[in-house]
Amino acid sequence: MSAPDAVHNDLDLPTGQRERKAYATLAAQFALIGVELIKGDPEVIGQTPYYATRYGLWKPLDSLDAAREYLAKRTRAGREQELQAQ
């Protein structure tokens, strides 16, 4: 019987560099403007790592940095905007 795979753990990283914490923080910031940030399934080939969704519209985001940029654009606009395919 083989040894179980190591569980991914980011606890050895400084708090500011933990992906799960960064995702949770961004998801909360997205929620404040009425948009949901969803983490994609890494097991599905071709699936984007993150999605922003509102009113049934989906915006694929390639990284947490892309999610931050998307959030900054929506926040700078000064009002909630519909998701647009780009």
C-alpha cells in the first residue's frame, strides 16, 4: 500500500502569502459589491481557476491578481456594474 499524498498546506508561509487567505479576503470584498467570487475546480482540464458571477453571468479570471484588478475596476467605477464578457 502506498503512502497517502501530502495534503496541500500553506501554513509555513507568511500570512500575507497564503492563497486560501487571499481568496477568502477577496471573496468577502467581492460580496460587498454584490458579486460572488468562486474558485474553479483544478481537476477539470481547461477550467479557469476563478470566476466572478452576478445575475447568472460569469466572468472567468485567470488568477487572484486578475480578480484584484477586476475588483478594482468595479470599485473605481463607483457603482455596481453588470459582468461583461471580454
